[in-house]
Amino acid sequence: MKARSALLYSVLRIAFFVVPLAVMMLFPIMRQQYLLSAIFAALIGLSLSIIFLRGPRSDVSTALASRREKRPRDRTDEDVEDALD
């Protein structure tokens, strides 16, 4: 897996949460309602990442799927029983 794409995706996801949270914390009413600010920031971050991070998310998921396919498959009970016959 390309570490650069996974790192980029992770950093951007964190930034999409932290930046709206910081902006909301500038308002006095939102400082008092910090839990509500965190929920709104999470929803905004989720929306932004769905819209703007389609490419990096696809790269990371493709890389993870290819790594999963390369791993040797675990032997199941059926495999062991078939080997005995």
C-alpha cells in the first residue's frame, strides 16, 4: 500500500474535522455548547470527506484489497477434513 495516499487521506480527514471545530469555537455560543460543536464538526467533516476525498479513499481501499488478496488463506475445517480423505 502506498503510505503517502493513506497518510494524505488520514491527515485530510482530521483537518476536515478540526478546521470546522476551530471555526465554531470562535463563536461564544458554540464555546458553551462544545459537544454540539463537536457533533456539527463531525457531520461537516464527514460530508466534506465524502465529496472531496473520493480519489484518496479509492486508492487506499484498492491497496488494502490487494494486500488482503495476497495474504495466504487460512485453512478451514473443511480443508483439513478434505485433506484427510
